[in-house]
Amino acid sequence: MQQPEIGSILAIDIGTSRTKAALFDVVEGQHRFVARSEVLTTLYFPVEDVSAGVKQVIARIEEICGRSLMGPEGPMLPQRKNGSGVDFFVTTTSLGGRLRLLLASPTKALASLQQTRAILDARGVESEVVVLSELPSASETRYAAVVGTLKRFRPHAIFVLGEADQNSSLQNLAQDLVASVHHREAESVPVYFIGTSEASESFQKLVGSKFDFYATGAPDDSNPSTAVRLENEVASLWQQCIVEEIPGYSLIASWQGTPVEHTSFAWGNSLRFISKHLQTEVIGIDIGASSISIPYAANGAGEMRLGLTSGIGQNAINVLDDAAQIRRRLPFEATDDEIENAVLNKWARPWTVPETFGEMLFESALSAASAARLRGETNAYSSYFHASSGLGLVVGAGALIANQSSPGIMALTLLDALEPVGAFEIAIDKDSLLAQLGAVARHYPQAAAEALLTDALQYLGTCIACAGNGRAGSKAVTIQIKRGAEKPRKIEVPYGEISAIPLASEETAEVVVKPSGGFDCGWGKGKSGKLAAKGGRLGLIIDARGRPVAPPSPNGKGHERIRRWLDSVGHSMEHTEAR
């Protein structure tokens, strides 16, 4: 089917602290980014209605562009002949609490249980597992255990997993669920059966009309469509149970004919497209006020690690128990009380923007510490780029990137947060367009692709990052760089340091990488390689601090080392307010 024509597009992202709008339109035959604006999200007192913030941010776009977009009943759709209105309206959001799903499985070893949990974990779903074989055998004690779990966990839905030969334990569960609703000891919530059609039909007969019942096949690694089907069910539940409870969102939903998408997964959708278009591996990190997402994509397929208890706003408080990890990333002395006060300020006022260099560095340290915590909790995939396959790509987005004016701090934050190894480009989503374009791509992929490839990413340069450890100051890697007709230039970078070599955005350079024996720069431990480095705002970055990066001790020498890192990426502290 031919892609339907589309003209102007208005995309809204409603975050915990800020609501953003972006307008895209056809310019000289292709879709381009036209204007953006943002306001504080109006979820909280005294407004407590997110639609008010959406109206405000659209009004700002109208002022910027000098055209009317809103009518009395919402955005004017489609665009009028006089230029007012837009052809398509779409929203994304990261608001709302976590979706809670109770998983009931006959045994721990059931393959579909592990696959289902992986899907739920990737979407940031809070899940709890009831293993039916481990419940008490006495019916009254078993019933009390089931009801106790329902009362304590209060799930939005129950996912029951099972096969036809497990009817006994499934029958007991069905009886307990029905009894709990009958005796008004638990609420009736949707039940999703994940398993064979025979077992599903049997279970549905047992629960009868007490529950809304849905059947879906078990996720199967050999059939990706089964996982997609389950992911769609989870997304639908998130829409019903979380999004529809957000004050004011019902009005916004009436303006658009498509479901709202979670910001993190729309953003990940853009990275999958970039991966497919560039034929490379892409790892991103979106650092928000109430969440951090780490998507990975290769050849158009992708994964996601979503931390809904991470972030540098309301969830900043969750790193207070590890203040040392923040302190070790700062180039100046900070007491426990000072760190606690700074974290509590971000918790209480997540919309605040850093005004001093010291505040920028604090947010950078907080971001890296929060990301490290998420990677440890979720056992995130390795950020290893095989240099023999070409340059990978690391993309940064979110509050930290939008609030930073220093490309050097942006790059250091991304390197510390993800600890990637190998050869890769670094880019930032400075205008926060990727999530909005990811949502647009679900409906108009050509339009989204045109705007994404021309306007969304700002490239900071190419990075060669080495894994390994050594003696401080000993040679970690030797770089030979050749620009055009110039003679090759040789640079040695010692272990524990980082270096940046100017290379303009339009330039490329031939680079030969020769790591010392114990270091791996993407070609294998001690192995040399060649690449064509692309320039950017920082040029060519050599990160020889090793992996994992060991933050310096929080003392004078450690502060001096971090200052050297900042100097190396073009942000000297010599004449800058530090705190």
C-alpha cells in the first residue's frame, strides 16, 4: 500500500517536569523540524490538569510560527487551506506510576515465565511471581496466601501461565481467584492466559464471568510475533490503567485518533530506525526526571532497559544511600550534607535548570551514578562496539542533555553513564525530537525519517574507548591520525586519562589505533586496527580511563584528575565558578 500523504505534524511529549511541543512541516519537498517550545508540566497543584500545559505549549508554537493550530475543540485537523491547523497530532508521555502485573506460574522452570518476565522488565513493569507448586497444599492456607498477595500487591492484571498437563494447580488458582472476588476480599482485575489454547479454554471456564478474560500465546524465541503480541497487550494495559488515570489526559486523548505511546519506547523506536538506516549498532541513554531508559538497537531490532525508579528529578532521592558515587565524580570537595541538600532540591523541584558550572557538574555526576545503578539492577547488555564492523553510535537525550551548554560535559556524562568500549560516534538529541519522531514513525515512517535524518541529531565526534587496567600514567594506547594531505601525527594517551583531538564536523581522518597489551579498543585485547574517524563539536576523543571507569578518590589528587578530563574535552575550570 502506498504511504498516505501527510503535511504538517504537531507532536507533544508530556514529561514529569516539562511538556514539550515540536512542529514539523514539508519544506522543499521533505519533512523538516520547524519549531519547538516547552513549559512546566501542569500535573501538580494548583492546576492538576496536564491538558492545561499542552494548551500553553501549543500557544507558544503558534506565537513562534505566526499560525493558528488550535480550535475550540482542540488542534484543527487537518490543516486548512489558509495554513491554520495541522494534518497529524500525536502525543507521548512518561507520566504515571508503574504498571503492576501478577504472574502465576505452575513452576519456576516454565520457559514462558522467564520470557514473559524479560518482556515486562524491559518495559519497566513491576511484577511479582506466584509459583503455584510452592503454595501450601491445604486449601484454606493456600487461599489465604493467594488473597494476601492480591491485597498487598494490588495488581492491575493477572498473567496466568500454563500448559494442558498442569490443570490441577491451575484449577486450584482459578477457584481461589473466584472465591476472593465472591467474598469481596480482592478486586476483579483482567486475567490474561499465556499458554496453549486447550489450557486457556479450560481456565476460562473455571473463572467464568468473574473476570475479564484474554488469551494470548506464550512468547516463543523462534516466532518474534508472539513477543510483539504480548508487548502490545502490556502497552494496552498501560494505556488503560496508567495513562487514562492522569488528570486531564482524557481531553488530550479525544484530540487524537491514535493511542498515546510511552516516551521511552517511542525514543527507542527512533534508535531502531537509525540503526537500520546506518547499518550499525546503536546504544542510547535518555536521562529524565523520573526515569532513565537505555535502548539498544542493531539492524533495526532492539531491546530496552527502563528504570522507573531512576532519574535526576523525583527519583534522584533513590541514590542518596550511595552519595559516595556522586562525590567521586565531582572535581571539588562536597560534604554528605551538601550532596543530600542538592539531591533533595532536585527531588522537590525537578523542573529546575542548573545555573552554575558546579550545578552542571553535580547533575552530570548524579546522572552517571543513577545510570550505573540502573545498569547494575537490570544486568544491562554490554556496550561493546566491534570496531572491525565500523563505527557504532552512542546517543544521549533527556533533561541533562537539554540543560547542558557544554558538549564536553555531555560527552563525559554519556561515557561515564554507559561505559562503552570500542569505536563509535557520539550524538545528542539536543532538541528532544527523537521520542516525538519515534511516535510519528508508527504512522508516517517516511515523514519521520526525513526529519530525523536531517534535524534530530547533533554529532559531538568519534570516540575510541579502551577497556582494561594499568598503572596510572603508563601508556594505554597510541593513536596515529592523518588528515588529508597532512603528515600523520602520533599521540600517546596514558592510562587513566582522556584526550580530544580537534576534528571539524565536515572532516574525516584516517586513524590507526595501537593499544598496549592489556587494553582492548574494539579489535580485541592488544590488537591494533584502522578506522575513518568523523568529526564533530569535540572532534576525536580517546578515552583511556579503562573499563569499568574507576572514579578518582574524592581528594585533591582525584579532583585534579577530573579537572584534567574536563580540560581535555574543552571545558576548563580555571575561570569558572565551581560551586
